[in-house]
Amino acid sequence: MPNRYSTSRTLRARNSNIIMFQNIKYPEITRVVSDIYLYTTRGDRYDTLAQSFYGDSSYWWVIAMANVDISSPDSLIPEIGAQIRVPSNSRLPNIVAEFEELNKYTN
């Protein structure tokens, strides 16, 4: 499983060895009729659900951000028995493109 921080940008404090992670911006993921709804069970995590639905666990944030109203967006573990929304696989390229646009490097 890839490190969830491996693609995070870091900043070094001026004249210091302190390294900080740069804030990541996530797109708003609106509801559409093609979204999938399910009830979570013991052992469900956003990364394993992303692996099941998208074939890539690094898209855990897509499912977490789609459910920001019911769980902490920085947690990999939804509450057991919660109904969550999984954006359909067909939406993934647009969601990722929007994420990349929000977080592109600006010098």
C-alpha cells in the first residue's frame, strides 16, 4: 500500500530544518444519481473501499470527501453501520482532474 503522504508537498521553514506539509485542497464532490450507497461494516476503511471500487487505494480521499458530512475527512475509518456514498467510477477522472487543478504548483 502506498504511503498516503508520498505525494504531499512539503515546505522547509526559512533558516530552519523544520519541514511542514503544505495544505491540500480537495474538490467538493456533489451528489449524482450514479453514486453508490452502502452501509459500512466492521473492518471497512476508505482506502480498502477505494481499492475495491477504483482499483487504487490512494483514492481513499475521494470517498472520504464525498462523506465529509458524516465523518472526519482526515480519517480512513468510517463509523460502523453508517450509510456512505461512493462516487461512481465514471466520475473519478473528473474528480481527480479537479483535485490536480486545485493543487497544482504555482511558483
